Amino acid sequence: MLIKSSDYCFACGKKNPIGFQLSIWETGNGVKTEFIVKKEFEGYKDIVHGGIVATLLDEMIAWACRKKGYQAVTAELTVRYKKPMVINQKYFAFGEIKKIHHRLIIGESKIVDESDNLIAFAQAKMYITDK
């Protein structure tokens, strides 16, 4: 099944007025982005909602798959939250593929702050829909 990109993707769609409109760059072995989360995505006071953190981690693994030429969807996502992500501060996210086995990709991602402190990391199983 071919999955088409959408200009309205919540994470990276440039036409989505309420989304992150992330720009994704390739790195040596994966992808990266930088972002600031606005108050609209707050959970507790001045803290980014955990579901938003998970979305950003998931997106980076999906883009790592695309970098390698795979169209894949998330089958399983495990997130570990290490520190609160604070509203209106700059963060960096990274994603990479760790293993490919038949139609399953194992990927990892992380979010760090400007001082390189780990905020959260994830591991995902991605199901390859097409190549």
C-alpha cells in the first residue's frame, strides 16, 4: 500500500496552521529537527503534554524510515520520559533506524534540550507498507 505524504500532517505539514510544520534534515545515520512547542500544547502548567512529546518522537522514526526509502507506519511505540519538556523553549529531535527484519523496522528517537540534556527517547516497531 502506497502512503502519500500530506501537506496537512500534524507534525511536518507546511499547510497545517495548528501543526508543528517541522523541517527535517538528514544526518549521517538518521534525521534531525529543531522546534519550540507553543502554549497551545501544554499539559500541566508550562509543561508540554506527553502525547505531543510522543508524537514528535514517532515522527522522527517515521522520517528515518523515509530517508532509507521505506514507507512505514507505526506498529508499536515505547516512550521513556526523562525530564519535563518546557513550553516555549528550543529542543532538538533525532531519529534513526537500528534494524530491519523482513517488513519490520526497529527505530529509535530522542529529544534533547539546548544543553544536550535528554528529555525523552523512544523505540518503535514500524511496519513497512511499501518500498
